[in-house]
Amino acid sequence: MPPMMRIPSVVAAAMLALAACGGEAAAPSSPAAASKPSSAAAPASVSTSASPSAKPAASSQWTPELQKIIDAANKEGELDISWGEPTLGGTEGAKLFEAGINKTFGTNIKINFTPGPSQPEIAGKIVTEEKAGEKAVSDVFVGAGTSVVTLVGANALATVNWPALLPGRIPQEVSEQNLAVRVITGIPGIEYNTNIVKGDMIPKTMQDVLKPEWKGKFATTPYAAGFDYLIAKEMWGPEKTIDYVKQLSGQLAGLMRCGENQHISSGEFPAFGLDCDGTSYYTAQKQGAPIGQVIPLDSAQKRWFYLAVPKNAAHPNAATLYTVFSQMPNGQSLSYQTWGSDEDSYPESKTHAKIDELTKQGAKFFGPTIQYLADHPEMKGEVDQMVKILTSK
């Protein structure tokens, strides 16, 4: 395990509880300098040899390390992935990524997608499977920083020198200790029914939903999504956040999970927040639901989501190639198309432009890194306190 990521298993377990939300995000800190391309181009268990008949046509545009991954992935021939249906487009997204990967790299890889449970549950299952010597439920893990902390603490992720596979494209800050790579930047906010909440009623800050006119019209999650980052000293701090949650609990119409947008579109809950990753409204809008989203300027946060290859992946090379593709411009474009966000470090990022605009309006974004989350296990107790407040009524 890289020296900067000595995350004890007890901390990992704590962070799994912190990640009770099915989709949320955290972030990388200052990763160690990239090793030389020849020393860490593939996961620990990746085979870099492939039969000549299985090799796609070589391209001079790829590094030798990436070409080995391409050849071995083509030999594996398939990729098994499992996560929540809205994430990266679910079933439809898998088809789009399959076509994009094969066109880009000249491969013939079949992606098998199985809808799965929440990201923390998938992370826990991968840890259990790795300890039992079984293959991972998903060749690629996708999830928030808190779930990545769980996997890192269990030593369940393969080490891949991502920047070396696409030099000049993948910056070190996007690759967390060569164990996980950011795929999108989530910006949690407030979702609302556009037929009901209009004009001046649209909340601009979290304080707005404490106004008397919002009583009985607002919902939040039973796991305090988004409030976990607000307790950081860089944001509100625990005392102010817990006091806010106490006040909010008296305003609530009910509780719902992120992504259950039918409660908003039906008008049962005119507004909901904070959402887990700031993307579920995008999918709902595409389906014609009357749902909008606003980012409260007093709670602006980046929640990075990552891709990583479990050590016990059945198809580690194909998993590595999928992850590399996700970092390319066409892969990032598909991430936005299917999930409503992309990684804000890349120059073409639409999310970056959104963050810039909100910053000009006065938002001060905070993005806790994976290392930050690992270094602050006390956050779990504070989150548990808020969950108890929200669910006690």
C-alpha cells in the first residue's frame, strides 16, 4: 500500500458507514509522484501477454504499456460490471462504453452489465470476496471517496500507474495514489418540482429552506447525504451543521433516498436536498420529469466519484482499459451524457464551467480528499448523530 494511504481497517469500516448514501463522492489529495511507465502500467494481477491471434492492430499513438493492456484485454474478451442503474447510464451506458472502447482501441470486448446495490454495499462485497479468494462482483468499482477508503483499508484494489498509460492526459491529481481515478465531479444541491417551486421560492441557500413557508414541503435523506461534508471545519463545522439539522428536522415532509425522483415529480415532496451526487435530476429531466436543481451557495462541495480495479477482478485488463477510456475526451463525454457530470480537471469539462460560474456568484467549493476522509474518522460519529436526529421522528 502506498505510504500516504496507511488507512487502518477500523477507519475503513467507519468510512463505510459514512458512505451510507448510495451515490456520493470524495476526492484525491496530493498523490505521490508517478513512477516510471515501465514499472507500474497494470494492476498487480494483470497479465500483459496475449496470443498473437487475439491482438488488435497496434497503434503508434499508444504507449507500449497501454498497448500491452489493450492486447491482454482483447484476449480476455469481456468485462463484468455491476452498480446502480443510473450510474454511468446503467444498461444503456454499458452499451455505449462497449462501442466506444472497441472503436477506440480496435478491440472486441463484450461488456456484461448487472444492476447492483448501492456503492458502499458493492465495496463491502468486494472486500468479502477478496478475503474469501473469490472473484469480485464487478471488474470495475465505481464509487465515492468514502467507499474507496473502505477498499484501500482492506488492501482490495490493484495498483495502476494511470498517468503513465495516458501521459499528457491524466494528471496526477485525478489519480489517487494510483489506486483509483476520478471519473466525475458531483455537485450536491437541492432538487425541486419546477411546476410547484418557482421564482423567488427557489431556495438560493440552505438557510432558505428553514423559512416558515417551507415547513412540510422539504425532504432529505435518512443518511444525511451532503451534510457529512458540511461538518468539516473547512465548511460549517460540526456544531453549526448539527444545529442546522435539528432545525431542518422540524421542517421536513419526509425522508427519501437519492434517485427516488418520483416523490419530487409527483409533488409529494416539492423539494429535496441535499442530493447525493448532484446528477439524479439530470436523468429525471431527460425522461421528461418536471425537476430542476439549484446549488446552494452556502454549501458548495465537490464530491468526486472514482473508478478502480479490484485485485480480484475476473477481467483486470479489460477493467483497466475501461477506466483508461473513461479518462479520454470521448469517455468523459459519455460520462456526462449518461450520468450528467464529468471530471472537472479536464479542459473540456462542462462541470468545470459550472463550478466557475458558481464561484463567481460567491460559492466557495470544498472537496475533501480520500486522505482527508481517512484522517478524520470522528466524522462518522457526527454523521451518526445527524442520522439519529433525522430518523427519530
